[in-house]
Amino acid sequence: MTGTTWDTIFGGDVGNVFKGQFGFVLARDYDATKPLTNFTPFDTLTGDWSTTLLTTDGFVGLGYFDENGLEFTPTLQTADTKAWQSRQKLLTDITEDSEAAMFTAIERTNLIEALETNLPFAAMSAMGTAGYQYTKPAVTVPIHRQIVFGSIYAAPEGISAWARIYSNAIMVKPDKLVMNAKTEAQGKLNFEALPDSLSGFAVRTLREGPGWRARGGTTGTPGTPTATAGAAGVATLAFTAPTTKNGPFTYKVYADASPTPVTTGNVAVGGTAANPVLTVSSQAAGSHTYKVQAVGSNLSASAMTPASNSVTVS
């Protein structure tokens, strides 16, 4: 028998290492008119952070934290069913599945003081306001927030970004506030994620950025399409899909020598994932050849295929 060496089955990849080198936390008072169902803090085209986070999205940044950054603590508790006739557990049920986030703010701002005291952000005066003050409520009730935690890592292939969203969170444990000459006044805060019926989730994690997309690799070129004329103004293209790992793929079709792809609405995808068939409609009558370009799930675009055989569209 022929064996193999450990490194062929190890499967490690240094490119998958991630460090939270820098980061931030954004928050806003819970807004039922802005559910986070399909929300992303990223620009879907570039993979960078969205420019609307601090404007139309209404989030505010919570400033500097101590060097420990962010800490997320999951809690998973179970209950076992046992029987007299067995020494092994028969069933295990999950009785709690929750998560809390903690950070220590080192800026003493109106936002941090609102979080510490369970006051709405809107109830706080602006920084630098003459006569600034805030009063602890006589009856404290939890103020619900929507929170975006963000972190980045300067990976060799580019910036890799990580984000976690709490669609409905409350501050559950403020720490002591210390005033002394040695250490800045810190605000250590713990937040618990709760389900949000409008958004449909409690915790969501997203990955983006050029470094992350590079993990998907480049997109291979599809096989040369075989064209067939169909009904009036219609041509079908059959080809093999790329074998690269960053599927599922979308496809662009280029007619003749045009550098502009056929309008997406005029291209219908059929066939199978391995052997797609594209139906191209609204084509001018006459002879045409077609090229196909694949776009991976990481938005990496392949080279165009060679031109198909020529077909005559009626």
C-alpha cells in the first residue's frame, strides 16, 4: 500500500487567518421603521464599508475602545434525558442559545453615558453644550438598540472585513466608573442580543472586502458556447461552466464584436449548474456569434470565451 504525507491531508491555509487589528461599533436607538432584514454595512459593489452608515442609515460611532477590542461570549446550555435502563444519555435538548458582546470605551461622550444610564441617544444633549446634564431615570427600563460591530484585518491579499449585527440589543451590565489620575474614565459595557420579529434574526455575521473576495479565487473561463437559432429573435447558447471554486456563477453574453453585454433582462438561464443553457432574446435578424463571460460569487469576472459558431437569427 502507498501512504501519503500529513501535509496533503492537513488542509491548512494561512490566508484564512484573521486578526481583529482595527474596528468600531456603531449603534442607533431601535427603529421599527428600519428593520435590518436585508441590511448590510458593506457596499455591495466594492466590498468596502457603506458610505451611508453614518448618514441615511442613522448609526453613530462609539469612539475609541481600550486595546482589548471586542469580545463576544456565546452561552449554550443543554438538558439531558436519561433512563434507568441506560448509562448513556438518550436525548440532549438545547435550553439556551444566547450571545453577549462586551467592549470598554475610553472616550467619555454623551453616547457612552446614554448607554451606561439606559437613556435614548435622542435624549442626550450634544457634546460641548453649555449646562450639559443627564439624569438617571427613577424607573430604569431597557433601551433597545441596533448595533453594528466591525473589524478589519490587513491580509496579504487585501483588506478583509468582518461585521456582526445585533438587530435588537439591550445593555445588560454596566461596569463601575472610576475617576483617577492613572487611568482614563472607562465605560465597560455588555450587550445582549435579542430576537427581532421585524428583522427575523438576533445575530448575523457578514464578511466582505477585497481580501475576503480574493479567498474565492479567480473565475475560470467557461467552455466555448455552441449557438442554436430558436424562435424569432432568439438564440440559445450551451456551454460548460467554470470548474473554479467560487460559484455559483452568473453570466454575461456578448453578441458579435460588441464590448457591451446583452441586457440582463434578455438573457434567461437554464440547463444545469455544470452545463448551463442561456436563452438570448430580442436579437436582430441576421448572422451572429456569441461570447460568454462568467462572474463568480466573489464578483471575480472570467475572460470571455472564444466566439461561438455563427447562427442565423430570424
